[in-house]
Amino acid sequence: MQHTFIEILRRALDEELARDPAVHLLGEDVAAGGAFGVTRGLADKHGAARVRNTPISEAAITGLATGAALCGLKPVLEIMFIDFATLSMDCLVNQTAKYRYMSGGQLAVPLVVRTQAGAAGGAAAQHSQSLEAWFIHVPGLIVVAPSTPGEAYGLLKSAIRLGEPVLFIEHKRLYTMKGELVPGVDLPSIGRARIARPGTDVTVIAYSAMVQTALEAAQSLADAGISAEVIDLRTLLPLDMATITASVSKTHRALVAHEAVLNGGAGAEIAARIGAELFDELDAPVLRVGCGFAPIPFAPELERALLPGSADLVRAARELMNLAG
Amino acid sequence: MYAALWRIRLFEGQVQRLAAAGEIPGFPHLSTGQEAVAVGVCTQLEREDVLFTSHRGHGHVLAKGSDMEATFAEILGRQTGLCGGRGGSMHLVDAANGVLGATGVVAGNLSLAAGAAWAAQAQGRENISVAFFGDGATGAGAFHETLNLAALWRLPVLFVCENNGYAEFTSREEHSNVKHVSSFAAPYGIATQTIDGNDLPTVIAAAREAIATLRRGAGPYLLECMTFRMAGHYVGDSQQYRSKEELAEIRDKCPIERLKRHLMERGVKAEELDAIGERAKVEVLRAVERARAAPRPDPATVLDHVYRAPALAAIRG
């Protein structure tokens, strides 16, 4: 049975609401289903007290969810677009992330902030960004970015049960993607990457929707006789260096791909880490593929021109092979 | 109650002394002169009620009943401090006693307090939540967002504004066109009162009324306490922006002097009150000396408590 990404997120939330009375959903329009329909029907099923609409007050609702998490609830807060998380930043950065540490371990913030990011055609400059790099800079946060419906199901459930503040980034382009739900599978551990496609010549490290792009690129590369291994990071913070190390030690070439702008992006951190820790393994410099350094434009032609696609990954992978001689 | 005021006054005096001597790291903010608000409100709370204070929060923590020595040790950055030296003056937490934190970002604690109130409401507990803030916080959007949300959800949260007339170094006349913070309550449908925050009996009576309203489930309450900051914004602030006349008037309005006059008018002898002050002095000095003698934190533990141990303790980011 195939389900869309949205249906699978809804199912994960539904099951966690049923499983644990401390779980509560809140956010703008969530009782009505949310802007993308992820929470549709959950207020009817679990009650208006547990699935609550909020005013358009990102600063206050992020604090509200954090304060409630300190006092026994396990809130799942929806920030409609990651672009709006700019308004949540004081709380997320100064309070939520630091509570456990500043209190010397007396308090924890079991909070999941679900948000969606990325460009998907015409959402323009303030509804299309990939801002994950800002959050991986903050000690105390966990940052998760699933790449498929099936991954999203397990990762969301794991995130809700983790007991730490988690930013859960969904890519709007994946919302209509269909996938299987395999019953009885163990929930994934937060902080573990997975091999989305095994290969031997070059490692492509990606997350979120870029994993799909990387898989397309890997297919094209295979047709040209290049075997690419695709790592789906699943979690950006913490970063699973063990999986990256095992792969790069095998392929000796690494390419990091994300939709966010390259400048100061997650790829810079990953590339630096590979360079420092795996220098002797590398046959070529670590390459990065990402978005051009401009706001996401409105016109489809312009948006396409800016965003990285599978052809960019193929080009970079070929360059790595050539550089390797 | 008289002792409680003195405990805070003398505690802050010791903070000032040791900060000026370079023994306390950072820049502590003193609540000297605002003791009656802390004592009047916090003594009316149950242990299970929670509070979120601001950067000027030592008095609230002491008045809520946290251990004086552990509180001072935290301000000194010691291992035996409330937070093991990770929080400091601006981030005191004593969870078991309902002190759920202090924020150094003005207005950042209001929504947290509303969230704690939501948790109590959702779990059917009768506890209330208190947010202490200064009049400077009313300039922040988070203040208005939180008032609206708390009123909308009828949350049992008590917003206590310590209106000391200053947002850091800028007087209220210069930072807001609204004279009284309580004026912001009406549009949101929040019960409110502006009181003389330097008169302890007045604060106690108002806090009781507000807390009773909250426990009835009638929604949030905004209590504006007019008070005076006897010290500067932080230790070392030369207060060039305040006139000599203003500073002289502040001393006349001292909440301790006023309670003393109030009690003496009711027949309490000056010697009895002086003895209470002396006992508080002995207690504070002892707590301070013990805190100063406490061990410093082990640098090897610096990465502990970023995440839960041991599952995520090895996270390097």
C-alpha cells in the first residue's frame, strides 16, 4: 500500500497522539489540518485540547511549546514555513536549545518543531528557503531532514520520543511523493545516516529532497560506468561521521549536495570534517553542490536556473573522477 | 516577611561587593529596592507553582524558597551552585522548587511561563505559573503576542511587571508612549491592577487576589508593581542618567524602611526589627562564605548536559 509523505506524517502523529497523552500538537491552522493538510482530522480524533490552533505569533508559540515541554508535555509545534522560524529564533536559540545545559541537567525540552522548507515552484524568496545551517550551529538542538515518506514516519516518531528539542524539516517538494510503510520495523535511531544506494567510486552525501536528486544522478552515473554511493544523512545534527567515514574510506571521493546556498551551508561543515579527519583517504578534494548565492526567485525559469539539479551532481562527480586521474 | 526583605537586600549587597571585587564573573543585575514585589508575590505561591524570572531575578529565587548558599554559589560559578555553574546570575534554575529559569533576553520568559501554565491546564493541575519582567519588556513583540495567547487560552499565568521606570538606561518616558503597563491588559481582556510595589502589605493583598483569580480558572492576570531600582542596571553602572534628586527620593521609598514604619505603627518594637535584620545578616554572610569556599566546576565536565547522557553525550555536532 502506497501513501504520500503527508499521509505518512499524519499517521505518525496520529499514532504518537494515541500512544502518549503528553503529546500535543499546536501551530497556525493545525486544527484545520495545517497549510498542507498534514494534521487533517487529528483534532476531531484526539480532541481540540490536544490539537490546537494558535495565533500567528511564532515567537510566543515557540516559547509556549518550550515552556510546556519543561512542565510535562511533549509538544509538536508546527512552524508553517522554515522562513517563519526566523521569528522563533530567540526562543529556539537562546532558550529551547540551552535549557538542559544552563540548568545543569535539571530540565529537558522534549519538543519537536515540525517545519517545511525548500523550493517547489513559485513560492518565491520568503517561502522557499533552506535554512538548516543556522540550526546546526546551535549546541543543544537536533536537526532532522527526512528524504522519503517511509523515513519520515520513523524519524518523526523517534523525534517525538527522543526527549530533546528537534527541528524536523520536511521538504515541500516531497509532500506528494509516495512510499511504503513497512510494519514492524524498528524506529530509526536519531543521529544515524543510511546508505540510500551502495556504490564504490564516489560518495554523494545528501539529505532531504536532495537525496532523490542524488539517486537520479547516481543512476545517470551508473549508465556512464561510475558507481556512486548515496548517503542519506537523515540527521544533520548530530552528524553521523561513522557512516561517512566508512563510505569515503571505500570510495576515496566525496561530494556533498544540498539545496541550501553553498556559502556557510551544512556542506561546508561536512567537507571540512572529511578534510580534517579523512585527508589520507581522499584521492580528490571534497566537492560541494548547492544553490546559487541569491534569494529564491519567483519565475520558474529563474528558480530552475538557481537550484541544483541532478545534472550538477553528475558534473561534479565526473570532475571528482577526472581529478582522481 | 521583614526578614525575607532583608535577606534579599543583604544578598544583593554581597553580590555587589564581590562583583566589584572581581570575584563574580560577568555583570550581575541587582534587584535592590524591588524586594517587596519578590517577597509579596513569591510567598503567596505553592511550592508546585512555577516561576520564570528575568535578568534581575535573584530576589525572586530567594523569595520562592531556594537555598541561599546554592543560589550564591551559582552566581559565583561554583560546582555546588543551583546549575553547577553553567547558568550564573542571569540563568538561575531550581526545578525542584519551581524556579524554572531566568532569561537574559528581555521578554523571552513570558511565553515560557504561558507554556508552563498550558501544561498545568492540559494536565488538570491547579498550579499556576508566574513571569516576572520589567517595564522594558513591553517594547518587545513577544510581550504582546504572549498576552493575546494567554488570554485566548485562559491560561493560569500571572504576569508580574516590576515597573521600575527604566529599560536598562532609558527612562519609561523615553521608551514608551504608554504610562502604565496595566493599560495593555484591557484590549486582551486580561484582569489587571497597578499597585504600589514597594509596600509589602499591598503587594501581598494584590498577589492573593490575582492568584485566587488564576486558580479559579479565570485566565491570566497582569499585576503592575510600581517600584524603584535602587541600584544601577548592572553592577558598575554609574547611573549618570539619573538625577541626585531622583536617587534621594528612591531611598525614601525603600520597601524595608516602609515596612519597618508600618510594623512600628502597629506596635512592633524597633529592637525586634533590628534583631531580625541582624539575624538575616548572619545568615547571608554565612551562606556567602560557604559558597565562596565551595569547589569550582571541573573543566573536564564542560560538555556534560548539552544533550541527555549517555545516549547523545558523544555528539560532536
